[in-house]
Amino acid sequence: MANNTPKNNTGNLLKHAQSKSRISHEKVELAIKKMIKNKELINFNSVAAAAKVSKPFLYNNKEIRERIETLRKQQENVSNPKTIKRNMSDQSKDALIEILRMRIKDLEMKNKELTKQLQQYLGNIYEQI
């Protein structure tokens, strides 16, 4: 009678898992290098999306986790283009608001002056009647 039990295949499964992990690790490294080169924001979400790996893979791999955390901390001190643009926009908005306030004030003064002149003209016309 033949033995129909499957052979112990844990060795091959382990090799496959290690191979898959190594490939994912290389994809993460390439993604991080590309993100640094392009001056992109580095965090777990962006690296996971760029490398097409899961976030748990990044968190569970101690070496990758430390690298991402280090790069993220380094980027906190550096102004990225979005931050600079936002600050410039805020400054532009503040300048525009100030210009508009001055314009409103000027128009209000002209309105008062014209109202006064109109009252004088109406007074002159009333006296002539």
C-alpha cells in the first residue's frame, strides 16, 4: 500500500518566504532612494505606496522601520516645497487683505466726500427754489 501523505515541504516554503521578503526589502530600498532623489515626503504611507508593499511589512522590519523614522525626522527640519508655497500663499493673502483694507478705507473716504458734496449741491438747489 502506498503512502499518500505529502512530503514535508517546510524547507521550500521557508525559502520562498525569505525570497519574497528579500525582494520586498529591495523594492523598499529603491523606493526610498527614488523618493530622496525627488525630494518627496517620506513616511510609512508614502513608502508603502511607492514600493507597493504593505505597511505592516514596513513596521515589522526593524531595519526599514528605523530608516523611515530617521528620514521622517530629518525631513521635519527641512522646508519642503509645499510648506514654502503655503507660507508664501499666507504672506500673499495677508498682503492682499491689507491692500483691500486700504482700498476700502479710501473708498469710504471718497464716499463721505461725495455725500457731503451732494448735500451741498442739494442745499444750493433747494435755496434757489
